[in-house]
Amino acid sequence: METLLEAHNRQISQLEIRFRRDLNIDWNDRLIGLTGARGVGKTTFLLTHIKEYLTNSPHALYASMDDFYFSNATLLQLADEWVKKGGTHLFIDEIHKYPNWSQELKNIYDRYKKLKVVFTGSSVLHIQSGKADLSRRAVVYTMEGLSFREFINIEARTKFKKITLEELLKNHLNISKEIVAKVKPLAYFDNYLKHGYYPYYLESTASYHRKLLNTIHLMLEVDLPYLRHVEVKYVHKLKKLLYLLSQSVPFQPNVSQLSADLEVSRNTVMLYLNYLSESKLLNLLHSKSSSDAMLAKPEKVYLHHSNLLYAIGSNSVNKGNERETFFYNQVNNAYRVEYSATGDFLVDRKYIFEIGGKSKSKKQIKNIKNSYVAADMLEYGFENKIPLWLFGFLY
């Protein structure tokens, strides 16, 4: 226990708070889970919360499951000892590295009514696999990568607040003017698209894509075979699929062709696409009429965020694909996004969006109600033509 307390104090004292993530968490819940892709900033988020709100409390403890302490002690033993010492808050990082973690968290929740537990997992699939044991007990939040708004706030040291979609659509010109008066968003946009999604870009932009590729390999070579029983012989073909997506225009999947290429059934292809989506490697765009079932065929398939385009496909990136990938990622993190036959996207089953460059016309959606153009390389919009970058301020 002493080694954990020493490590806790060292982590808190050495923490430099460079920015704060906006997550609407109810810290009064007794069991809180925080998941997200590796490198998204969960550990820093926990330590920041402790430092800002619990620094003066001797009853809060942070522990990482990769600490040697757990080679000879269980999670349940830690909770028991901590409660006996008067502990009221326990923050557990990298929970997926501990076997039987979900069952022991369930036991902790049931036995220690006054202990508040927060846990994180760097593997999205690991957390999803263990949620069954924690049903009706844990409130699980997902941390996404940095929005374009957050990236600008870090780089330019601004404090822009997120805006709602309704505010954006009604008042985008004035909102753009207020932002541009303080910072030139287009000066930051390309860097964000290439390396701004995960906070570890602050360590080094030169090694950023290499680290991102290492994460992708871990998901494909370890997580999927172990947790979703994807046969190892198909991992190479899934990597090939990701590369194809990085090179193409927005990908419209031919499931029969993919089935033949991968030498698996149609249902298996759909399962693999959904596993890649769960892993935050893909975004699957379904139509409004599609079933919510896992085996429903998506109309289009995108990489989850634009940084993946550059990590996987180097600098050979299709600009149209990049724009749509950005829009889908930023809007989908706050609103429901679906396929539209008349435009590129249907948002909240009400608004139609067409995505394009600066000269993109309104011809395709001219007579469609609640339709808009999200155009790249614009500082200001006009009427229903809105700067693409502004959709990065929705979360």
C-alpha cells in the first residue's frame, strides 16, 4: 500500500495541467468507467481531476493496474485495505490489464457502499467485454479524441466553448467572426487533420504517426484475436482493408467482394467491420432505414478520424475523403449521423449536409429543406454554406 501511495503522490505532484477535457461526468456515482482508444488522454484526465478537486484529501488513491503491487495482491484486497484506512475514493487505471476485473469491481461495489470507484480501460473492446458483469452498477463514459476546438485551445491558448448544432446553423456567420477575430482557424486545420486527434502529439509530432500505427497493430494483432476471436490469418487482410480506405474516395462496401477477398462468409465480413468500428478504427455510415443490428450493411465506410488517413496511407490522401472523414467524426461525436441519398450526410434525421471544397455549389441540395453545404477553406460562410472547420466546435 505504501508503494501505491508514494506513486500516487509522485504522479500528482509531477502533473503539469496544460489543458482540460470537457466531459460531463457525474462524479457522485459510486462506480464510473471511462473508456476510449489508447492515447486519448484518460490517465491525464483522472490525475487532473484528483489534483484539482481531491489534492487535499488523504482519502483518494490513484493506482495503475500495471504496478508490481498487483503481482502479489488482488484488486479486492486493495479496496478492502483502502476502506479500512478511511479511503473514500479509488481511481483505477488500465483496468483491462487485470484478470477478472469486472467480477471484482462488482464485488467491491456490493461490499463497500461508501467507496467511490473510477476505472479506465485503454482497450475499448476489453471494457465492452466486461460490461455484462457491471450492468446496473457502472456508468461508463467514452472519451473521444480531441475536437478541432480543443486542438485550437491548446495550440493558441484560447478558451473557446463548444457550440450546439442548432446555434451553428442559425448563427454560423457571427460565430465565425467571433472566432476569426481571435485566431485564424485555417492556420491550424491541416495540422489537426494530420496529427491533432490524440493529445500525445504534444510529445512529438515527428513520432506521432509511428505511435498511432503501433496502436493500430495492437488492436488488430492482440485485441481482435483475443477478444473477438478473429483468426490471426485474417489480420493481414484487415490491415489491407484499412489501407484501401485510406487511399480511396468514401468507400461503398461490396460485401460479396470483401467476402471473397477475405475468404469468409458475408456475416463474418459484417462482424469484422463492426469489430473495427468498436475499436475506433472505422466509422460505419448506415441509412435511416437500416436495421440497428450488427449485420446490417453500411452504405459507406470511413476511417474513424483523419489522422488515420495519414498514419496508414502516408501523404497520399484523397481530399474529399479527408473532408467527409472529418465532418463525420466531429459531428458523430455529438449527434446522430446517417447516410443521405440526396446529400452526403443526414444529421439527427433532420438536416442534410453536402461536403466539399471552397467552390462547392448548392446545386445538389438547392430545393431540399434544412440542407447545408459544409465547405473547406472558408473563414466565413453565407446563408446555408458553412465553413467545414466550424463543425469541429460541436464537442
